[in-house]
Amino acid sequence: MEKWEYKTLEFMMEGRGFLMSNGLKLDKFDDAINLMGDDGWELINTFTTNLSEGMTHQILCIFKRRKA
């Protein structure tokens, strides 16, 4: 039976870019997803949380990869 490990990353909206929970600023969301893919993680779902008036506050990304 295959076993999986999961990782959740939180991307905070800051101005026109993203700020990861570890403080790393990213101009492009694609860059962060590609970094995870380079480490063998597959994006399986995303969730957003919103502030008032529908403004996105954060994006939660769920990744998985096979356990070694």
C-alpha cells in the first residue's frame, strides 16, 4: 500500500505579491509552486481565506508526495 506525506503552506497576501509564513517574499505564486515541485511535492488543493469585501487574505496550499 502506498503511503503519502502531506504539507500545508500558507501564503499571505501583501500588496501585489505574496509573503510566505516563513517570511520569504515572492513576486510570483508560480515560483513557490515550482520550488515545491522541485522537491517532489504535488499541489493537490488550495483554499483561500477572505477579509471583508471579498479581499483574499491568505492562500493555503496542500501538497503531497510519496513517503520514502
